[in-house]
Amino acid sequence: MNKIRLIIVAILFVAVSNSPTFAACGKVTISDMNWPSASFMANVDRLILKHGFGCDAELVPGDTVPTGTSMTEKGEPDIAPEFWSNNFVVALKRGVDEKRLRIAGKSLSDGGEEGFWVPKYLVDKNPELATIEGVKNNAKLFKHPEDPSKSAFIGCPAGWGCQISGANLFKALKLKDSGFEIVDSGSAAGLDGSIAKAYERKQPWFGYYWAPTAILGKYNMVKVDFQSGVDVEHFRNCVAKADCENPKPTMFPPSPVQTITTESFASKSPEGFAYLQKRSFTNAQMNKLLVWIEENQADGETAGIHFLKNNEATWSKWISGDAAAKVKKAIAAL
């Protein structure tokens, strides 16, 4: 009797393994990068590929450059859900040209967003503060924490790439001539804390920040218009470099944030690749999700399950009705 059962199980396993969905997908590795939005997105992809397409999907630790390099040279992992490609432009192009990698689409449809910001409550009182000239004209509002006779620009933490671009734009915009000095925020927590403190006390604040983030989901901030437009080439060739001698005003160009796959995954699982082409979040959507993650101290898996349980109208558009029904059934049981 036990032998008969084993034979039946073996036959069923072979049948399932050779089904079109399983055969077309098989084992899939997904890079779980070490920041909240990327880990959330990796878990959403794992759950949808597993339950909607029958993939043997698993997460592996990753980060932008090492993951991109490994995908190009070793063909693994199969998917990088949230890939900030500004840090990998040349190698990514080579990987695509050599047909080792494919760009599925924009994981963040707005791209990564950087800028100099002020709280919305200031702009509501004085619309001029939405422009850099308005900020300079009202520099005395933004008092330096150590010297009230000076004005404070809260800068990017030391050692970050944005410390270079922020300092160059501070120079290009001639903020020092208006009495501003750069205040080192010290860390991401220090930068976040300065915004939270100002917002809760309805005090003036002016400094660097980026999106998508929980802070910009929680606090309504206005990106200051430099009235310069975006000069992508000058930003990349000068503003973003430490040896930029003559920086000129330019808004931060959007950072491409894309979903990258290996060519082998795209070829063996066209349905899975088609899903990744459609799966995308706006910065506003991601900001709200990051607020929920922070407030609930959720990890990527918990956040992924929460999203799938509460946002069916959004994610069901990314896959077929049959796949969506499978995902919904599986998630309901978690």
C-alpha cells in the first residue's frame, strides 16, 4: 500500500512539474535589496510569481552594484526589482547590448526624486517660498541652530553621493551670498529628525531630501523650483562630481529606477516578464506604503502580504484574471 502511494505521489509530482506554467517558469531568484521599498517590491514579486505563475521563487540578498555585476557575469539572480541604474549606467548598457540583461520597465514610474525642499505650510503662507529666489529673499526665516545671525541649509549626510551634488548646487545657487550655511545632518536619522521636529512645531526648514521615502509620505513638503530647468549632462558631468569647478544651477534629474532581469529569465518565462513590465509604483503610492511599513515596523514580507490583501484593484491589473485569482486565494490563506 505504501509503495502504491509513493508511486501515485511521484506520478502527480511529475505531472505538476511538467505542466506548462511550472515548466515555463521553474526556479527564480529575486534580489532582496537592503532598503524598505526594494525589499517590499521583492516580496510582492516573489508572492505573485510563486502563486500566480507557479514559479519556485526565492529571495537572495543584494545591492545595486554587486547584484548588477552578478546578473551580468553569472546570470544570477534572475530579477532585480528596484534597480537604481544611475550607479550602473555603463555596465547595464553593456549587459543589455550583449543580451545578458533586459530592462523590464520602471519599478518607480516617476523615477527617484531629489531636491531642496521646504514645508508646505510655509508655502501656504508665502507662495514665493516655492522658488529658490523666494527662499533667498526670506533667508532670515531659516535660522542656523548654532548662530541665529546665519541661515541654515540642512545638507545631505557626510559620505553620501548627494553631499557632493548638494554642495555644488548650494554654490551654483549662491546661497552663501544670502547668508546660508550648510548644516551637516550627520545621518539619515538626523536628517529625518530635523524635518519631523520642524514640521511638528510648524517651524521653517530648508534642505535636501529625496523620494520615495516615509518622511515625504508623512510630511507634506514642497520641492523648491530653481527656475533653471534640468540640465542632465551638466549634472552628470559636473554637479555630481567632487571636482566640479564651475557648477551651474540645474534641478536634480530624475533617477531611473527600473526592474532588471536576466535574458534567460525573460526568455523562459515571457508571462513572468510581462508581469514585471506592468508592475510599477508612483512615488506617491510608495511614500504611503513606506509610512505604513515604518509605523508597523514591518519587514518586506509582511508589507508585501499587506499590499496584496488590501490593493487588489492595483495589482490585479498587472496579471491575467486566472493568475490574479490564484494569488488572491493564496494570500487569503496567509
